[in-house]
Amino acid sequence: GAGVSQSPRYKVTKRGQDVALRCDPISGHVSLYWYRQALGQGPEFLTYFNYEAQQDKSGLPNDRFSAERPEGSISTLTIQRTEQRDSAMYRCASSPGGGALNTEAFFGQGTRLTVV
Amino acid sequence: SQELEQSPQSLIVQEGKNLTINCTSSKTLYGLYWYKQKYGEGLIFLMMLQKGGEEKSHEKITAKLDEKKQQSSLHITASQPSHAGIYLCGADRGGSYIPTFGRGTSLIVHP
């Protein structure tokens, strides 16, 4: 696709349910990032991948959060046993990556998760 | 982690006025990025600065990185309503491209 696509755009779920958020990066982009953004805050890093390998997951808040990118393209961020504090905008970004520092990241429109 | 402080937190200006947004780090920045977030949309890349003293411009927006690479400013000349949004500065985490972000500056431009 032309840009980074995230789905769903909006997700309302009951506390305790599992949710899966999908990110479809720009074709050919090596690096894929997940961020979480609370209202009035900047994006908070969660995890990132180069190809299918998860390079850094230090930002994942706890073991209820996991992410995968099995074929080095589409990625899924899964939150198990959701809690109200998980409510936020979840943003995905991709970049050409490959170790180049002078590349920008392209962000998707985000998934607004609300846990009720 | 590298903390980025943005100021001001919010800004309301009259159309046509100039304005400046600042981003300050406690550590030397490897790369400094400016993004704009329009309400309800994704983040849009504006500019990236890497070298001390570097300055870049795009249309009416100019960004500078100081010589010590710890502070950047974003300057908008003759602001327009289309400039409204949240401006975020981001910086590399330790040399690999994983930007961490400041809290953002919310800009409103009154026609």
C-alpha cells in the first residue's frame, strides 16, 4: 500500500478480553515500530522489528503485551487480559531501516483502544 | 532513557504571527526529528537534524539544532490555520533509529 495501514481504527473491548492490533507497513520497509500514546502525551516506544526479528521489546509494559512479525511484513500487537489502563492510541510506524540513521519513520493513523 | 522536554506545552496565536517551539534534551542527541500530528490523524514527518548547528527549512517552517546537540527549535513564520496541530520532537535512542518523543506542543492558529 501507499502508507502504513493499521486496523482496526477503533476497538472497544471489555476488560479481561484479548485484543489483536494489526499493522501493515509500507512495502519493502525493513523496520517496524509499535508505540502507545496516551492523551496529552507523546508516543511511548513499545517494541520494534527488523524484518521478522524483534530487536527491542524493552518498552512493552508487562507480559500481557506481545508482538510478532512472522514474515517480516505485517505485524500484530496482542494484549491479553486487557485492563482499563491499556486504553490508548496504539501507533505503528515503518522505515526503510537497515541500519541507516538518516531515514524517517512513516506512521499509520493508529488504533484507538478503549477498554471498558 | 533520553528525556525530551518541549516548551511551551500549548500555544495559541493569531494568524500571521511567528512562533517558536523548543525541544531540550538532558543528553547529546544523535538525531533530532520533528513530527506534526493533526488531530485524529497519524504523525507526519517534518524534518530531521543530525549535525550541531544544522538548520533546515520547509516552506514556512525552520528547524535548528544547537552546536551542543542538546536543544532544537522549530520556528514557524507567518502562521496559518493549516499549521495547527501537535508538534512532536523525537530523538534517537543511543544511535539506533528508535525515536523517543517529547510530550508535544499543541498549536492553535486563530484566523
